Amino acid sequence: MATTVYNQGLDELRNFTSVSFKALLLKGAGYVVNRDHDFVAALTPAANEVAGAGYARQSLATKTRVIDDALDRITYDCVDLDFGSIAVGETVTGVVVFRFVTNDADSVLIGYYPIGSVPTNGNPFLVSIDPTGLLYTVQGS
């Protein structure tokens, strides 16, 4: 499965460098990706989010937003994500980026990034951000 950008999340990208954006980890196959989902609550976090000891949602750091007129796109980027040492027993299947507001009911989904099936083993769980950026939007012709 490819990266998915949520419809409402596209609008939230205008605030990328000025407000709080976070990431969370999903486990298993319980969540079915749908671009029409708007808020973190749609992920059913109690059932689908990683919950192992040591896990916590992470804030995106060193965020940048670069307008590239030559390529007619805007690139959004941040540093790699370090979720810390998550206890053995979880299988991470995806990373979700969202704009944090106050809770799961009003925090807007931005993007879903599938990562296969990666078991936690008690070591640091790192998610590398592609060198070309977290994501970009591009003008159609």
C-alpha cells in the first residue's frame, strides 16, 4: 500500500510549521485506510494503536515547508522520528501523522505511511523520514 494523504489533512498543511503535528504507530490490520477519515478518533486508537510499555506518540521536530516554483510543489519535512524503546510484543504496520489540537476527536489526520510488519523488540523504534521529505503537494497541469 502506498502513502495516503487524508483529504482534510491537505488543508491543514498550510499550518505545518506553526502548530503542533505529531505521529503515532498503528499495529495489525484492524485499521482500514480511508482518505475520507478526518480525525484521529477514526483510527479507533484503543484497538489499533501500539500500546506496549515505553510507547508514546511523538511530536514532529524541525519542521520545514518549502515552496518550489520550478517543480510547482510544496515540500513538507521533519527530522526522523524516535518512538523510544517499545516493549517486545507489538507488530507495527503503519505511521500516522496528524495535527494535534486537543484530543483524538479534533486532531486532524494528515498522512498514513505503511511500513510492513515490524515487531518491537525492546530496542529504540526509529522511523526514518525520506531524504526528499515527509511529503509534498504538487500542482496539476
